[in-house]
Amino acid sequence: MSLLRFDPAGALVPVPNGDATGNGASGEISPSCLRAQIEQLDPVRHRLTNHCGERVRAGFDRPERLLIEYEALRERSELGRVFRVANRLHDHLDAVGVIGTPECMLAPDALMRACCEPYHNELSRSARGSKPRMYFASSGIDNDAVEGLLRRLNQEFAANESDHHGPEDRYAIIPIDLYEGDRSGSAATDVFLRHGVDQVARSLGEADARWLTKLIVPVLHERSGLSKIAGEIDCSERFVTPCESTAGASRSDQLNTSAMMGGPFGVYSAATLLPAAFLGLDCIQFLLGASAMNDHFIQSPLEENMVLQYVGLQRLLATRRGLRDRMLVYWNPSLGGVSRWHQEWMSQVLDPTVRSSTRLQHGAAWAESLAAETVGNQVACNQSANNQSTVNQLVITQLIVESVRTDPIEMTRAEISSSSELAITPPGDHASAGNHAPPMSATESTQSGSSKKKKKAPGPGVPVIPDLMQSAISRSRVALRSGGVPAIELILPEVNTHLLGQLFQFWWLCSAVEREGDTGVRAASVHNTAV
């Protein structure tokens, strides 16, 4: 499996019209300057390794520990139990409702949106490969949210007037409560769960005794208030995570301790793995991807280490150019859940003075506007006697996917040229994107991925929809570079669970290095006690 790629070239650019920060003649960050910064961060990498120096230290090695435990214990391991529950119920239900606090929903929702069909829940059971529909609800105090999910889950049962109900009429509920200190969230989930249990029991009728204990699968911390109702039901499977003491801690620290027992926001816990397994996603590859990023972080040389490069760049941009605020730009709607996970994690770990945002883009206008505004502000700042004019302080990170999963849709040049914003970059013009490699053509991108589905290559010279995105990305690169707006790129060869595991672990390790290196990350938030 290939690694995601990190491209810092868009951040190694000079500030046009001189430097308004007083930190250098041009504000340029050279490769040699970046190398020196990475060398200063290398001791941090060693502090994040175990005593043998061969692996990341305890906590960050959660993916490896799950895999090792599964290899040794199989069905008795946590991962083995996840597979057992999902495989046993797979053919006996048609929907799953996942309920809990908003943070608990982030990772499983992100995996579903990224890896399943865009309209998975709208497909027929056969088109879904008998995988269940899946719904996430994060508020037990919103009457409409509670009633809406319960009504949707019960829809097929209500439409079937027969006394004999099949898999299409059954559904499961996964209640999640990972935060020991979040009593209000636990209480709201309890309210939601009790109404859900009553409805499931009524829908099962005489089969209640056989199915109810199997169709409620809690994921709880060991002192969860939901343990009572789980005991009343006598759930045949429940996943319990240990808690660290949070007595006297603030609510923020409680959330960042008790919930981190399975990685940030429970990303490597049953809270994420169980819904993913129900959907038929490859949980093994997800954990292997996270493990591969750990290996890359520990073993790769400094000049190739993506984690140290990213943190080093953020530090240099903050100290030399005064750029601290961050924006994650993503181009694929399927990565909206992943980007939201990143946004919420950054809000937990970044210093309150550092602002972080996330944007879905579909053209180059945003970059051209930002570049023009930046250049104008730089000129005004240079002309100001006291250099107090406002200058954009954004560092852009672009999340780019190279390969599409489905056959590229052909278009006519008339359709594409109808909008100047979406016009395809003519052949040979890609070199204008600075130091970046030219975008991949749709044919190249479909051949580079490892998707199991063989894609049909378009005819020679025929423009396709992926060309529109590549053109917009190229034009954005040029605009940002001309305006001196630093733009880092994270490039996924394709979207699959292995690469998503790498990406989640990349962000977790980056926040850990920033915390250890004191680059604007809250000290109590990042460490190995994950939500």
C-alpha cells in the first residue's frame, strides 16, 4: 500500500512586495531553513518513541496493539469481537442507528462518507450488498432528532403488515458513551436509548426475547451511566473501555482524557470500528494504515518525514511571517466528514489564539480572491508608517485526491468552456503551477489507484469531469503562489481505509509533535488518552 504524500513547495514562497512582518527581507522560507527547523524537532520524535526507540510510545501505538491482540486472541480480542458482532448480525438486519455525543459520531461518520457510496442509505438492500443503512444521531435533547431517527428506523417494519418479519424489518442500535466527565451527554444518550429500546422491542413482537439482547450493542466507558440499561437488557455484547481518573479536571481535560482511550474521538475504538465493520469496510487496513504512518514517523529520514516537515513548516510560518491561522481546503465532498473530524480535533488541541477552519472548494475563485487580498494588504502594510495594516494570516493545507473510484464521465469541450471558472487547463500549461508536478490526467489517475473495480479509460483527448477538478486545483496553486499565500498539500493517491488510517494518525502525531515542541498546541489535549 502506498503512503499519502506531503508537498511543501507551495509554502516555500517569498512574500510579494517585500515582507510586512519585519522577519526577513522577503519572508521566504528556503528548503535549507526548513531542514534546520526539522533538525530541531528531531529530539521531539525521539521523546515520542518507546524505550527501545523502535515504536511510538504507549497510546499512539493503539492501532498496533489492536492488531497484535487480534493476531494472538482472534475472537476473544476487541477487534475479533467487533467482527463477530458485525458478521453474525449482517444477514439479519437492514439498518443501524448510532447514537451518542457529537464527538463520538465524527470518526464513524467520516469513514462512511468517505468509503461508501454517496447515497448508500438510499440504495436497495441488494445494491448495498446486504450492508445495513446507517444513521448517526447526536442529540438526545432534541425531540425532533429523537423522533425522526426512531421513525426512520421503524419505517420498513411499520410498512409491513405481515406477522412474519424478515431482515428488512430489523435494525440495531449502537449507543456510544466514551466520556466519563460528560454527564449531560451521557444522560441525553440514555434518554435516546430507552426510547429506542422500547421501539425495538415492540417491532420484534414475539421474537423480542430472541433478538433484543443482540440488537443493542453498547460502546461505553467502564463507569458509564448507560451500564444500567445495558444490564437491564442483558446485552449479549458490550464494549467497555477503561477510564483514567479525571477527578478535579476541567471539562475540556476530562473530554481529552477519558475519551482518548481509543485515539482522538475514539477513532481506534469500537465506537468507530463497529459501525465500520457493519458497513463492510476494511478495519484491518484502516489500522494497518495508521501503523504505517507510525512506522514512517519513527523510521523515515528527516528530509522525508512528513510529520516533522508539516510541524516545522507551521512553526517557521508562525515565527518568520506571523502566520498562525490555518485553513484545511478539501475538494472531494466525500472527505467532508474527515475534514470535520480534523476541525474538531484542532479546536481541542490548538491554542485558543490560533484559529482553524475547513472549506470545501469547487473552483479557483477562492484562491484568486485570497491572493489578491493578500497582495493588496501587503502593499498597504508596507506603505503604512507603523506597519499596522491587517494582513491575511492564513496557512492553507489542501487535501487532494488523485484517483477517482468510478468511470470518468466524458464531457464535450463546449460544456467545459461554457464557464471560465471551470475551463480545463490546455495541455502543456501545467508547468505554470510553479514547482508542483502537473496534475494527473483522468486516465493516469484511474490507473494509479488500487481500486478493485476496473475503470473504463476515456477516449484520447476527450475531457472528463476529473479534468475540471484538476484544472481548478492547478489554477488555485498558481493564484496562491502569485499572492504569496503559503499552501501545503496532502495528497491521497485514492480514498480507501488504509490511506484514511494514515491521515488520521498523521494529524494525531502532528499535534503531539507540536505540543512537545511548544508550537501553539494546548499541553493537556494531545497526549495518549484519546477520545
